[in-house]
Amino acid sequence: MKNFWQQLKRPFFILAPMADVTDMAFRQIVVSCGKPDVLFTEFVSCDGLCSEKGRPKLLPHLAFSDNERPVVAQFFGSKPENFFKCAQLAKELGFDGIDINMGCPAGKIVKQDSGAGLILNPELAKEIIRETKRGAGGLPVSVKTRIGYNKIITEEWISHLIEAGPAAIIIHGRTMKEMSKVPAHWDEIGKAAVLCRKAGIPIVGNGDVMSHAEGIEKASRYGLDGIMIGRGVFLNPWFFDPAVDPASKTPRDKIALMKKHIGLFTQLWGSDKNFDVMKRFIKVYINDFDGAKELRAALMTVRRAEDIDGILDPWYTGNMNKPKPKVSEEDVAKEFDRVQDESEQDQDKKPNPTGIDSEYTGDLDGDPADTTPEEEELEIDREEKREKTQPE
Ligand SMILES: Cc1cc2nc3c(=O)[nH]c(=O)nc-3n(C[C@H](O)[C@H](O)[C@H](O)COP(=O)(O)O)c2cc1C
């Protein structure tokens, strides 16, 4: 079995896992604009996948197509036995690699010793890596993590991970506590690189890289094998092909891309996924041209995929004589309120076989969604306990 990490050109570029963003539909868009060297799925709950009720709902999150290879399935959880089973599943599904999420800062995930919660429990983290490798049938198992929990402990934490022999380490240069509120600490990523190079483990840096050239520069400056790109792709879907100048793209090109994305989204999810998820992408496509602001406002009022062509087509066909739908600011404000209300109700009422309720979800800044004051208090209590357990 080949370990693809060893065979990639250096430096390589990876499309980051982003919940509710990097599903197969969006990955196909990115591949069509300029293929990343590696693609990751969104994170998927191991516990959910191991439950009878959860598995069918979660499997579409693991859909991929051959043109994405090498493609890596990312899992989160805290039960080594479920990682073992999910590794077997990833192998059966034909993935090229498996990644363990040890970086998600969302309160509900961290409190179950998953995501960044594992930074506080290195023994469990190592056991999870070993069990995943055991179930992976030779597929390479990587870890995506941060530089600490509530304080920076890069070298100590990376040394623990190295003991369990992952096939690669991807490090986001912030602690869990820093979320994405401070600039990534690239000097810390550099320290992790020194340890990984000594151990012969490929190391990938992640955090705030907004252009291809910047990625090349950082890989060289910090001695990295690769760079992972998350939000940079929202600014420029052609990110991974440095030969393409996004400024050369016409409104028609961008609208065509959006229409393609909506088609792929509907094909993948049918009516299972709230169309509001798709609205997060409006700004990715509808930007930097005359009338973009008005068009974005009009698109915000759409509720179903079927209705979107009616708004996009007059722009797409260039038939500007066709009346464009008029949207008042009031309509847009109402729609914002509705989306807000529904997402709050969803959090409370929807059965959630994924076990996620991810604060990653729906937040293109990477910041967790607001919590209630009660949750906040509970989190502060937990935080104090955790601070006591993390050595100074
Ligand atoms: C909307 C969103 C969803 C995310 N979902 C995941 C995820 O499922 N798994 C993961 O490891 N990281 C996730 N992240 C973190 C990103 O992979 C990445 O580490 C972070 O955005 C920093 O990189 P960037 O500055 O290039 O965006 C998410 C980030 C965002 C913004």
C-alpha cells in the first residue's frame, strides 16, 4: 500500500476540511478551478458513523469522486474502538488516507474529549492514533491539530503525537482558546517542523494563508512539506492554480460557477440539507462587479434551489433588458431574521444523529457560534477544571 504523503511534490497544497463547506459539491468546484494536491472531507463523527441511525445520514459527507485523489476522510471522536471501525470503513470506501481531528475548538466537541479536547489527554490521543492505524489496513493516518489547548505547548504536544507515529501532522498555528481571534503563530509551526523533520514525519502548516505565493514563502521559511488552505478559497476559488488571476474572471464566469455549485449541491443533498447552507457561498461567487451587492441581496431572499435561476439568469445571459427582481432592504432583513430563527430552532429541536452540533457549522470565520449564558457558565467551570489539569 502506497503512502501518498511521501510521494507528493514539495511544497504541496491541501484544501482544509471545513464542516458544511467542503462537501463533495464544493470540492468538485475547487477541483474544476485548480486541483489541490490533497483534499479532505468535512469532519465526520465516529460515534455517529458507528450508530445505526447516524450512519446513513452521515455517509453523504464521505462521498467523493476519483478526480479528488488523494482524498482523506477526517473523523472526530474520543472512543478508540470507534476510530478502529471508522478506519475500516474508510478503507472499504476507497479513501487514500484518514485524518484524526484533534483541533476542533467547539465546546460540545471538546467537552467529550474530542477535537482539541484530546490535547489535554495525550494518552487517549495516542491510543486513538494506534487504533486508527490498526483499522486502516495500511492507509496512512494523519493528525490535524493545534499548538495547545489554553496555552502554547507545541513541542510537548507534537512530541506526544510523534510517539504514536502518524503518517503526517497538520498544525494550525493557534491554541484552542485562541479560536481564530489572533494571527496564527507561524514561529510555533516552525518549531513543530523541526521535531517532525527529525522524526521523518511530513509536516503541514495551516493558518491565515491567503495566497499561493504566501504559502510557498511560508513553506520555505518554516521548513514545511506542505500548506493547508481553508478560508483562502472563499476569497479565490482558483486559489490552487496560481496561473489564474481571479481578476480576469467575468461576472458570467463567476455566475456560471455558482450555478454549477448549486446543481452539484442539489444532486448531493436533494432536499436533505437546508438551502440556507448554500447561501454562505453567495459572496464567494458574487463579488467585484457592478451590481454584485444588489444581486447578493436578491439571492439572500431565495428559499429553494429551483428559484435561484430566475434571479441569476438575467445576469448570466447578459440580457440586461429583462427586468431584474426588485428586492427591498426590508425583504432582505426579514430573510436574515428567518434564517437566524430557524438555525436557533434547529439547534434545539432537530434529532442529531451526527453528534456534532458543530460550532464550525455555518461560520465562515471559524469562530464558534454564540452560546447561551448558561452554556457559557458551564463552559467556564469546565475551563477552570481543564486549566488545572494542563501542566504549567
Ligand atoms: C467553516 C469552517 C469549518 C471548519 N471545519 C473544520 C473541520 O471539519 N475539520 C477541521 O479539522 N477543521 C475545520 N475548520 C478549520 C480549518 O480546517 C482551518 O484549520 C482553519 O480555518 C484555519 O485555516 P485558514 O486560516 O486557512 O482558514 C473549519 C474552519 C471553518 C472556517
